[in-house]
Amino acid sequence: MNDVLILLFFLLGLIFGSFFNVVGLRMPQKQPFANERSMCPDCGHLLAWYELIPLLSYAVQRGKCNQCQRHISILYPVIELSAALLFALSYIKTGLSWELPVALLTVTLLLIVFVSDIRYMLIPNRLLGFFLPFLVITRVIQPLDPWWSSAVGALMGVIIIALIILISRGGMGGGDMKLFALLGIVLGFQKTLLALLLSSVIGALIGGVLLGLKRINRKQPIPFGPFIVMGSLISYFQGDFLLAWYLHNLI
């Protein structure tokens, strides 16, 4: 039964991952996404149901639009597969507990942020405002230990990113600050600090590789949101292990 539920959450993640792509791509452009049919962004071809099967359609079509034959962004299957794996991981880590809605909401928010920020360098306020009450309610139902850790985490997330924005004169954006406020509610103060550290390390490593490969130049801005997503997911799912390892080996 456990394997069946893992497979169920994997399939749910595949289905929802396709929707996360739509929301992440359309919301920053203020385009409707609830009732509008999906289409090719290049030629406007309305996609049939068999062109919308997560992962499978991309593989069968070899990553190209059936109409104009232009390449479809690799972002689509990456988000679909990521959602599937993270939904399954959420169930594996939390079981059928009250922490499961927290995990699924957090994964959903972060994957949509990843799509939006990597494509437009924008984290919409509308998106963050939508998730705020749900994250607060689920965290009240399933509080952290200690219970005040969520409030301190949210406050620390705002203060630290605000200081970075001031010191770097815009090196990070207001969307990053608001996102960390929400993540602080979910993660608590220790894991929020860990998420910030991991985000910075991942950003430095990936930025260094891109500079070395000359894919970007030193003055070219790159979105920090995807690094926050990676660091926060690691902190949420493996934060207890990493903090315990740190306390055991370095203190």
C-alpha cells in the first residue's frame, strides 16, 4: 500500500507539474491560466490532449511543436519531473500527517517561483499573497517546535534579505525578500538561515560555472529565485540531517 501511495503522489506531481508551468509562465504576464487552453508560445497552435501528457508528449514529439517544429523549452519536462519526484518525496518524508499539506504547498510555491523567476526574473506578489494564508493556516495546525520558530524565521528572512538589498544596492529583489518571509513560516529560523546559506553557495557555484563557460558576463543579472528554490528544498527535506551533522562535527 505504501508503494501504491508513493506512485499515486508521483503521478499527481506529474499532472500538477504541468499546471505549475502554465501558472509560472502566465501569471507574471497577467494572462489567464485557469480556463485558457494551452498553446505553442511560438506559433499559437492550440495543443490537443495528446500533446499535453506530462513527459510523454515531450519525448514523443522530440521536444518540438508538432505545428511549427520549433523546440519546446526543456523547462516543461524538468518541472513536471521535479514535481512528480518532490510530491512523492513529500509523502515519503511526512506520511499521511498534517505536515504533508505543508510539504505539498511549499513544493508547489517553489516550483512556480522557479518557472516565473527563471523566465522573467520576477516573483509575482499575487503568487506570494495567494500562498500566504494557506501556509500560515497549515503551520498553525502543524506547528514547529518551538512554536515561535515560524514567526522568528519569517522576521529573519525579511531582515536579512533587506540588509543584503541595501548593502548590495539591489543585488537581490523585493520578491526574494517576500519569498523568504513565507519560507520562514514553513522552515523556522534555523532552517531559514540554512536555506539562505545553501542558496548563496549554490548560486555562487552555478554562477561561477556559467562565467567560466562564458554563458554570462560579470555585469549580467541572473535570477536568484531558482537558487532560493534549490536551497529551500534541501533545507526543508534534509535540514535536520544537515544541522545535526554541523552541530556534531563543527561545534
